[in-house]
Amino acid sequence: MAIKVGDRLPEGTLMELGAQGPAPVNVSEAAKGKKIVVFGIPGAFTPT
């Protein structure tokens, strides 16, 4: 899936490590009203 400038982020949940331990974070709620940058780095030792 390609994301272009101006596209909305797809729905999803990430985990965030906080003071109380891991907690789910809704991606669209966390990014709402903000400009963000999305980038990815392939794993160096993962099979391709």
C-alpha cells in the first residue's frame, strides 16, 4: 500500500511503552490535526 502526500493514515493500533507499561495507541487519533512523517527502514538481518 502506498501512502501519498495528503492521504489519511489507515486505521491501526500501535503499542507505546509508558510509565505503566505497554498501552495501545490508535494511529488515526494520535495523528489527528498534526503533520507527521512516515518512514520505514528494512531490517538488516531479515530474509527478503
